[in-house]
Amino acid sequence: MSGRIEARLAELGIELPAAPAPVANFAPCVQSGALLFVSGHPAVMNGASDVLVEVFGEAGRHARFAVGVSSLPAGAAVEVAAVLEISA
């Protein structure tokens, strides 16, 4: 499946940047069984939702949550996180 996703990203002209290093003592993502918990990356925000739909089509439509506070890392005003079910 990852080959299909990589091909779709290339078809859309999307080159994903390397994930930024965490700015504190946390992991960027953690897998538990078939669930993948992904921490927020302030530089991505709404674009992340657009990319999920562009790459996965209707299967990429999702609910999401965002937290806005006055003291997120790197001066960000909003953080977006996701919980995804994945297959091996």
C-alpha cells in the first residue's frame, strides 16, 4: 500500500518534507496495534487535511481536532493531532 500512496503523492506533485524533530520530550508518533497516534506539527495545519483527501480520496475525509492555546511550542497558535488506524 505504501507504494500506491507514494505514487499518488508523486502524481499530485507533493513532496513531503522530513518530519521536524520534537521540540520537547515526546515522540512524533506512536503505534499501538493498528492505531497510529500522531502529534501535531504547527507548520502543516489545514494543508494536512487537504493532503489526506487528495491522496486517499473519500477515504481520507476525516474528523479532526485542533487545540488553540497561547503557549504552544515554536510560537504556534494551533496544534493539529490525529489518531489513525493502519494496517501492516
